[in-house]
Amino acid sequence: MISKLYLELERELRYNKRAAEAVKNRIHRLFTEYSGREGVERLKIMDFCGTHEWSITYYGLRSLMPRGLELVAGPGCPVCVVPSHYIEEAIKLSFEGVVVYAYGDVYKLRAKRSVKGAFSLSEARSLGGDVRVVQDILSAARDASSHGKPSVFIAVGFETAAPAYAWAILRDHLPENLKLLSLVKLTPPAMFYSLEVSREKPTEPPISGVIAPGHVSTITGAKAWVPVAENYGIPVVVSGFEPLDVLVSILEILRQLVAGRAEVVIEYKRSVSWHGDVKAQSAVNRVFEVVDDAWRGIGFLPKSGLRIRDNYRRHDAFAEYGVRELKPGMWEKDMPPGCRCAEVVLGKAYPTHCPLFMKSCTPLKPIGPCMVSIEGTCAIWARYGSREFLDELAGEIGEAG
Ligand code: SF4
């Protein structure tokens, strides 16, 4: 149960304007000091997690940043990076008499190619496939045991979601007729990749600091990000999700940059520890093995996915229903024509750079994967405003920069 003290703290972190103002001013001072000393005009900080991007956009935090300090979103939306291939495989199963269970956003995710006229699981359902939306794996388990038909649950998510899947298997909650299609992804390899590509374009500033995901770190522990700080020489702050959490994390990144340090710091201490949830980690390790995995629009990243181990193969949809794995040789760019989601998830483009944004691609009629889930950057910008116009306006009247 959430304690009263905890709720009060969350309220403070959301509504304490005086503290926010003080932190904002300090961010401006440190940015001026750092940019003047280093001769840099622009600095990029990546927020990795979809929920951080939500907070930044919803609360308009970009408009509080000094001119030249950019907050870019990373690949922190697990639905956005599910390859089209697996959606196609799931649609196929639904037409072959297998009951397919999916989260609501996976249900709406569009594949690149249609299967028997269906581009998504929702279209498959309207064409006669048995697709059911569930909120969690236990709901799927309950429903599957009630009808006994061959069934599959599409297990999407990052390290945060994996323990629930592992425990469902270890505690024998899955009926024999329900198999798991594990598409779970691991976040550190994607962060390494994002940082690599941010250094490719000499005309663009590389990412100089990372706001690391709070939910994922609750499971992995902050120690998971040490290689980022060590190998790339940039500060990493594990942040909470309230606006003041994020502002304090940005401040800490700037403090480290000014001091010439590159360390992992936990701002989200009320939830994250250095070593994380060791019990959850052990359950995940028992059930899953780490594999090279494909990320939509990005390609194969080494050691970035989880598949069910052989010991538990009777629960594995790949083994039991012959779902085909995507192999590097089969890989192709799997974004719809014109969609710039591959760049959006790597922080190389903002949603407003996409010519389809809020024209043909909207939350009601998404074309690309970043417009589907509430954690997708395009969907967040579409709902809460890109702030680009407001930022410009604020700059002009002297309220920002
Ligand atoms: Fe892709 Fe739509 Fe975002 Fe464009 S607006 S990048 S089409 S998801």
C-alpha cells in the first residue's frame, strides 16, 4: 500500500513551484558556465524511458530549458520496437485457430505487411481471428483455462515486465494450452546503440548525459548503467517521474559535466537501489536466456532480448506453435513508408520532423509504431503538444533561454 508520506512527497515533487524555479535557475547558470567554458552551443540529454518523455512533454519541461539544451527521447517504448515480423506471425496464428492475447497497444500496432488482409491484430479480429485484449498475463491465463483452446500471450516489455512473466511460469499459473511469445527486450544494449549513433554525425552534438529509466532500474539496479558512464564518459542519473525529479536529474547531469565527472547517480531513491530487485533478477534468469534480438527500425542488437529457456519450452510459443524467429538474414527496415520512427526512437529526430505527424498519422489512426502506445514519443507529442511553438513563443517574449 502506498503510504501517506509517499503521496505527500509525490505531491511536493509535482507542485512545488518555488523548488522548481530554483532548480530551473540553477540549470540555466550551470549550462551557461559549461557552454561558455567548453565553447559548446548545444548540448543533448537523452531521456530513455517513455514515461520520462511523457513527464517532460506533459509538464512542458523543454520550455524551461536554456536555449541550446535539448532533451531528446530514446528507445524507451517497448511496443514501438516490436518488429513487424512478430505482429505478422501473431496475426497468422489468430487465423489458424489460436487465441491470441495482447495488450491494448500491441493490439493496435500496425505491421508493415498484411496477412490475409489484416495489418494489425485489431484488423485480424474484425476479419475473424480470435484476438483478445488483456491487461496482464494472469488475465490471459484465467481466460485460456476457461476455454481450453490453443492460446498465445504476446509478452512485450522491458526488464520491468519480465519478472511477472517469469513468476507466472515458475508458480505454475499458466494452463497447458497457453504459450508465451516472449518479445521482452533489455534496455542497456539499446542505450549503448543510441549513444554510438549520436556520435556519428559531426554536425550534431552527441548525447552528453542520460536520464536513465526509473522503472527498469527498480529491477536491474542502478549498477546496470555503470558501463554507460565508464565507456562513454557521460553522467547517468536514474530519475523518478515527477517534474521536479526530472529537473533535479538534469541539474545533476550539468553539475557533473561542469565538474568533469561521469558517474551513475540515483535520484529516484524512493524506488531504486544500486543492486535492484535480486529476487526478480533471479526468477528472470531461471526462466529466460539472453539472445541477440531485433528492434523495429533499428536492427539486431547483441544480447538485447529474452527467450524462454529449454527447461520451460512447453510454455514457449516459438517451440510449441512453430512461430518463426526473425534472423539477421531476414532483417529489413520494417517501418511504413515515410515514417521516421526509427530516428525518433534513437533521438535523431523529433516527431515534428516527420511529414506524416498529425497529418496522416494520428493517435486515432496511427501509421508508425511510435504513435500507438502512450509511451511512444509521437503519441505523447500528439496528445500534449510538441511545445515547439510554445518554446518559440516563450523565447520571443523572454520567458525561456
Ligand atoms: Fe512514424 Fe507516425 Fe511518428 Fe511519423 S508521426 S515518425 S509516421 S509514428
